[in-house]
Amino acid sequence: MKSHPILLSAVLLVGCVSAGGPVHLRGDAWQVTAVDNTAFEAARVGLAQANDFCAKSGQSAFVAIERTNADMPARHIFTIDFQCTARGNSPQAQAEYLMRNYQRDCAIAGFDLGSPENIQCATTLAEKAKPKAPTPRR
């Protein structure tokens, strides 16, 4: 008789995704975490939440860092740190997208996404990456 409540609990947990809304980290950085019994579904839900959040302001999500973890069998945790960025191919959108890439690289290097240190690191990388005018030959 004791196995029935356990079996019922197992049936209720199958196919259930748990996700909170975006959490503000710092600056313009946000984080979403989704939990599901499959890594694919947890990732799908997490990315959808980030995209929906950014779409409300006419932007799209730029994923800087993603992490997956399985803390127990059939429980996968997917967490992403993201920023909203302009959509389209305009020069402004392309410049913003490029800066987001630099911020992601700096976050991977250890500067918290959206922190002043991260922004300074990204600005420095952007300056170093600017094409230099060719020097005339003599």
C-alpha cells in the first residue's frame, strides 16, 4: 500500500517543467533557470523565457553563459545569463551584437556579466579589435 503514493508522485513529476521568470543580476544582465526531467526540455523552456522577456521590449536575447546540471536522476537544471539586444541588421544592431560578444568573452574570463569590470573589459577588447588604417609604404 505504501508504494501507491510514491508511484503517484512519480507519475505527476514526469513531463513537468519548473521555471522562474528572469532574475536581474546587475546592469543589463539577467538570468533564467529551468528544471525538467530532460536536459532538452529544460533548455528549450529557459531559452523561450529569455526570448519572451526580451521580445516585450522589441529585442532578442543574447545568451552569454549557459550552464547545465543534473543534481539527481531525471532532474536537469538549465541556467542562462543573458542580455537583451537590438534585432535586425542595422549598423546599431550589429555594433550592439558585437559588444555583447565582447561582454560574453569577458564574462567567461571571470568578469561578472554586466558588472563595471565586464563593461570595461569589453570596451578595451572593442578598441583593440578596431581595424587600423594601413600605413603607407615608402
